[in-house]
Amino acid sequence: MVFPQTELGGDVAAVRAYGQAVSGLGFTHILAFDHVLGADPTVHAPWTGPYDVATTFHEPFVMFGFLAAITQLELVTGVVILPQRQTALAAKQAAEVDLLTSGRFRFGVGIGWNPVEYEALGQRFDRRGRRLEEQVELLRALWTTPSLTFSGEFHRVTGAGLAPLPVQRPIPIWMGGNSSAAHRRIGRMADGWFPLIRPGADLDAALDTVRAAAVNAGRDPAAIGMEGQVIWDPDDVERFVRQVGKWSDAGATHLCVNTMGLGLASVDEHVVALEAVSSALGLH
């Protein structure tokens, strides 16, 4: 299930209730979106982004530390905007979540879309793709090597390392993105990906790009996971189930259901939706 970041506000009790409901209804994982800052539309007019300064986002690593204590779910970032974060610190935070969940963590990363956020976090928006690729290399080194020396375009580490190391060595890195460049990067580097398109001709074309890039990099395309996403439709449950089936037919290894944007005003209403989704999919 997609954690309904934008609709539960800052209510800690809602985080607990939602996590426990997901855990008790047969779902396997919670996926959380990430934004550190929102832009003020009055300052950045005309603002066309999907989120702004009033949109609520819990910080995923911290929230996952809380959820790890009250559930046995896999926890997934979908996605952390990695190039605007310090790489070694993100590696440490991810390793801690992996430890607290006993290895039930997937680190989804992407380059984001909001230059306002990049500016505030002290990173260049125009170099985010190149930075991400180097970050992935460094993350995997930090998660598997007690002491390393690394010198790249964006990073320098001299005889340093994380302790404790994570359970998964390395933690699986999944990627988002909807451009051909992102799809090639996924094929070259990612353990899995989150398509931002529905099953059909566009997804087939993206899959071809991912697979070709994997083969060119000497990787097995079949080893790259794919997580589809379906919006819950309480008014047409049969259509919802058909959409789930289409992702299965397309080769998805994982599926996430999103209940945001349906006018659910409280955690109780989201839990009712969780119960309906679980029933529709025969999870309990």
C-alpha cells in the first residue's frame, strides 16, 4: 500500500493506526513518497507542481524507524530524491532502517522534479542524473565494505565506513523515472523499478529500453524487479481487479495500491479502504 502522505497530516496516531491496519490485512509492504520541502506558490508563481508548501510529507527514514517497531512489513521508499541528499548520510539512514526491519527494506531512489527543493538543500538541479549514478555506486560500496576509499566527480571518501553494516549487503536499490534516460539507467544499475505508466504499448516500449540497457551492461534483465501501482476504485471493483491482473500479465513482481486522491478525510476512512482492497484481492 502507498502510505497516504498528503492526507494524514502530522498525526502520529494515524501513522500507527495505518501501519497496524496494513500489517493485519495481508499486505506485504508499505511504500512512502518523499519530499523534504514544499514550494510556496505565492513566491514561485505560476506554480504547476503537484505538491506545495502546504502538502504534508513525513520523512521516510524516520517514519520507517517508527513503523519497524510496530509491524513486520517490508518498507519501501518510492522514491527518496537522492541527489539532493548527502550520500554517506543517506547510506547510514538506509542501513539503520534495514537493521531495524531485519532486512525488510527496499531503497527506492529518483532524481525528482522540484528545483526549489534542490536549492534549499544545497545541490545542483541540473546535475542530478549524473550525481545519482555516482551515488548508487558509493551506496553499494558503503553497505558492503567496512572501510573504503572512493574518489568520484561528486564524492570523496578516504578510509571510512559505516558501522554497523546493514543486514542486506547491499540493500536493493530500486529506481523511479519516466524518461528514456531513466529507463536506460534502470537497466544498467537498478535492482528494480517503479514504472510511472500503465500496462500497454508505452510500458512495453519502456520495458524494451530497460532490457536492452541491462543486456548492454552485461546484466540479466529478468533479475530486475518491477512494481506496478493501481489506484483503488471503490466504484468499480471489477475494473480495479482487472488492472491488477494487467500488471501481473506485464511481468510485475510487486504491486502497490494507492488510496490517495479519493476524498478520504481520515485514517479511519483509509483503513476502511484498506479492508475493501484486501477483500477485493482475497488477502484475508
